[in-house]
Amino acid sequence: MKNKMNLLRDLQEVDQEISSIEATRQSYREELDAFAADATRVQEMLDQLHDEVAMLQQAEAELQQGLLKERDNVSRVEARLPEIQTQKEYVAVLKEIDVAKKTNKDVEDQMQLKQQEVASLEEDIQEKEAELAAIHEKSAARGTELKQLLAESEEILIKRTQTRESVAAELPVSLLRKYHTLFKRRGGLALAQAHDGACLGCHMQLPPQQFNQLLQVKKLQTCPHCNRILYVELDT
Ligand SMILES: [Zn+2]
């Protein structure tokens, strides 16, 4: 029984180390994913800004086309002025020209507004491009580090897994199964030390008789409260 308990304690130690290595590896992977997610987020903003600029530029081009056409009309009407015979018609045509020029002025103002919007969006684009470049730069540097750390920790993980397999091979299957279940259900602590008559896994008092039996280390004892496998440090 003493030997089995020592093997179980070795097993728990290496299993705890494996869990901690796996948690660390998970955090490395999450950090890598976060860089990718950041880059995607900024890239999506950039795509949207480019779309907005394209729409504004198209609207401006349409306004420009209309304006050129309207200016042509004005020139044509103006060219007709010397041929006009009556005062009434002359006044009417002048009014027509005046209205057309005012409309053109409005269109020019609208075009200017679009140009200002485009200029402002282009500033945003530059800002986002700088942000994206910074993310890429940071993720390139840290990404190399993280991949190195992942490779190193994988090697250690393989070694620890080999150790755990060789320790596990020496234990009876039924005991291993019990241990595994407890390890999972009890947050990586399947074995708990009994000390001063209490289980240090759940900090509840053990029946005095059980504690005495534990000291003799004859058969496997579990805590009646948390079910963990109990062991005693005989020299403490
Ligand atoms: Zn307990």
C-alpha cells in the first residue's frame, strides 16, 4: 500500500505539471489568436472606409457629369442671347441662365462637401493602416516567440506524458480509474494529505479511528467528505 501511495503521489505531481503546461500552452495559443483577431478587426474597418470613399467618389463623379452638362447648356443659352428679338424673351432667358448658374453653384458646393468627406476618410484610412502595421509588427515579433515557446513546451509535455505513462503502468487499473475520476472532479487534486486529524483537501475533520488507520498505511483510505484518497506524511 505504501508503494502504491507513493506511485499515486508521483502520478498526481506529474499530472498537475501536465495540466499547468497545457494551460500555459492554451494561453500562448489564445495570444496568437488575439493578434489574428485584432488584425482582422482593423482590416474590416479599413475595407469599410475604402468602400465609403469609393461611394463618395462615385457620387462626386456623377455630380461632376451633371455639372458639365449644365454648364454646356448655360453656354448654349448665353450664345443665343444676341439673337433674341424681344425684351420679354431676353428677360426670360436671363432668368433661366441665372437659375441654372445658381443650381450649378449648389452642385459645386455639394461636390466640395464630398471632397471634404473623402479627405477626412482618407485620414482615417492612414490612421488604421498605421494601426494594422503596428499589429503586424508586434505579432511578427511576439508570434515568433510564442511559436518557439509552444515548441519548447511541447517537448516537455511529451517527456512528462512518458513519465506519467510509466508511473501509471505500475498501478492497478481500478485504482487508476478512481484516481482519474477524482483528479477531474476535484480540480486536479485526487490525493489529499491527512494532517492533525483533518483532510487537507476539504479541511474537514476525519473520524479519529480512520486517522489512526491511516497512520498504519495498511489499506487505501478516502476522505468521507470529499472522497479524495488520503495519505499521511509520517515524518510530520
Ligand atoms: Zn476531504
